[in-house]
Amino acid sequence: MSEIKIGDWRAKIDAIDTTLLHLLNVRASFALEVGRLKGARGIALRVPAREQEILSRMKKLNPGPLDSEAVGKIYSQILHESIRIQEDHRLGSARIPKREKTRPMEKRRKVAAA
């Protein structure tokens, strides 16, 4: 039986890297389309709930040997780059609209009196 050499393993890794690069670019193209739709509707590019949904789903689907921390880092970077290219294509803003903070009535009175 012949032993697989390091060069053979590297060739397999190179093939996977080529496929990953292709898939990442396909994903980026889809993210651009989503960005176009969000821009047309006036929706912020960043939707934290959706980002958390993606991260949670990927961690749950992960069979290993990567651990959840690694999967989280990888997908956080993918999401960051997706937003960045949407902004680079001027499809909208990644800024999340700030909610107006409501203060308890007592604090409002103190501020009004000041």
C-alpha cells in the first residue's frame, strides 16, 4: 500500500482553497444583490439579528474538527467583508439606526428642570 505524501495532501488543500475562493465570491455576489435590495428599500446593511442567526446556524451545523470559536471567527469575518463590499459598491450604510433612549419620568423631570 502506498503512503500519501505531504505533496499529495497539499494538492488536496490547494483544490479545496480554489473551491472555497469560488464559493466565497459567489456568496459575495449574493450579498451584493441583497445590498441592492436593501438600498432600494432604505434598509440598513447591517442587521445584527440576521448576523447572529447566521453565526448560530453555522456553529450548530459544524461537525468539526473546527471548534465553535473558529467557526464564529471565520463567519464573523465573512459577514464583515460582505458588509464592506456592499458599502464599497455604495449600496447603503452599515450604520444601525440608534433607538431613542427612553428615560424614566423622574429623570426626564430632572433634566427638564436643569
